[in-house]
Amino acid sequence: MAPSALLASSSVFAADKVKRDKRPVALLLPLSGPRAALGLSMRQAVLLADSGPELTAYDTGGTPEGAVLAARNALKAKAAMILGPVTAEELTAVSAEVARRVPVIAFTNNAVVGAPGSFVFGITPAQVTSAILRYARSRGVRSIVVIDDTSPWSAAAALAAGKAQGEIGIDVRVLTVTDGQPLPEAGDAPDAVLLPGSGAAVLAAARNLKATGIQLLGTVQALDHRPASLEALDGAWIASPDPAAFGRFAGEFRSRHGGTPGALSALAYDAGGIVKILRAKGSLDETALLAETNYPCVTGNVRFRSDGSVARELSILVAGPQGYEPVAVSLGA
């Protein structure tokens, strides 16, 4: 090859090489106050995925006022992206302070506080409800009763189910109960009953449904590994992040830091992984965040939408005496 041709080829290669985005990223967490242990665990989880001098943690103290101050300091330090805060109240305050100057990936699961530029990254009731209803419809389920136990999670799941029925072609009725005995009326039995919540009421309802032939549906809230609970939930279909993926993350976390991480730490780890992907692609801005259509995550692969919502793929698990077996993947809202 002639020297001029070799030089031209090298120039093209250099032009095609993406320069890593080294701008700072801010992590807004409660590193003091009553939730300081959670904040520390989440910070450790992020650093497992994207460690380096470009990541700086700012203490929110777990309050909206502290979160605003943390966001203000992060912007002064020229942060290109913010991970956090944890709660919906903090996110509302931070969104007003940031005013879409940089993207905010928050760990709350309250979808109401999402907005352009401020993304609700937590696992929402709508995501798991949509995932389990889509899977049930694919298995021939046409009618569902949703049990609303009046908890915020169940109420949000019931609302999501009502919105989804026209979209996926399924009949949804909501039954509000407070005594843990949510059986549909005799002679008007649905194909399936969705119990979005957790605890004794879910297990009682599961036992009551055993002999009816009605399919039991659940969300991540219902996961319970106690033998008696697995017996009650036997055969239930449950939408949840993949337990095996979470187990791999938890094992890595324990080997590095000790202790057992929770769901919020897993979200923090996933957010760190998203930052790592965007750094490698050369841009940490909102346009780049929205351009990617499938970020691999422990909590379920995700994509970000321009309205501040997040679509998440969730595993469908079948409960059995030995635990929960993944049988499918379903897209949540």
C-alpha cells in the first residue's frame, strides 16, 4: 500500500474512533440521616458498575431541601448527568432545580413525578402489572379480577390494569378488599385473579383460589421463599426481575463489600452500568440516553422514553415447591 493510502486509512480509523465521555456524573443519595446505610449500599453498588474519579456522590440527607442543595452543587461541578435521588418528593424538588439542564435518572418508583429530562427508574406497579397481564393474555386469559388491598402499590396496579385492558384486549374488574378474603362472586368467576400486593392477605387469597381452577397472578411484591408460602403460591404466575440476574449481582456485591444488597442497590448498579455504556459511546446527554433502545440491567432490560417514563422487560416466574422458575420475558409499561 502506498504511504499516502496508508495515511488516509489511518485518518479514517482515527475519525471513526469514539472518544470516551469523561465528564463528571453526580450521585444524589442519603449519605447521612436515617437512611444513610441505604445510601452507602447504593453508592457501593454504582461503583461496582462504573468506578472512577468522574463519579461523585452528594449527600441529600434524605430530604427535598438536601436534594436541591446536592443538585445545585453537582451542577456547579459541571455534572453531565445525575443519578438519584431516591424518593418522589426529592425528585420533584431536584427536577425544578435542574430544569432539564442535564438528565436525571431517579430511583423512585412513583411514575407520577416523571417528566421530560427526569426519569423514573424504579420498578413501578404499572411495569409489573403490564408485564403479567400481557403474558396472561398470551396464554389465553381473557378476564381478570384485580384485588386492590388499598395499599399504594395495589391501588397503582389496579389503575394500571384498568388502563391496559383496551390495549391488550382483556376484561378487567377491580375488587377492593381489606380483610384478605378476596374471592370473586360465585357464577361470575374470571379466568385469573391478580394479587398485586404481598403478605398474609395474598397467601390467604392464594389458598382460597386453590380448588377453583382460577389462575393466580402476582407481582414482584408477592415473592416469598418460605416453604409454606411456596406451597400456597404453587402454580402462580409472577412478574419480577430475573432472580438469577439479581443473584449474580448480589454475589458480586457480597464478595466486594459484604452484606446483602436490596432492590434499590440493584437499581443503582444498573444506573452505573448505563453510565458506563454512554461514556463508551461518547455522550452522557439526554439525546444519547434516549437513543439506546435496550440497556441490559439486573432489574430488567430497559429503554427510556422522552416523557420521563421507562419501559422494562420483566421475567415471568412460575412458583413451585422449590422456588420460582422463569418461563418467559414480558415487556412492562
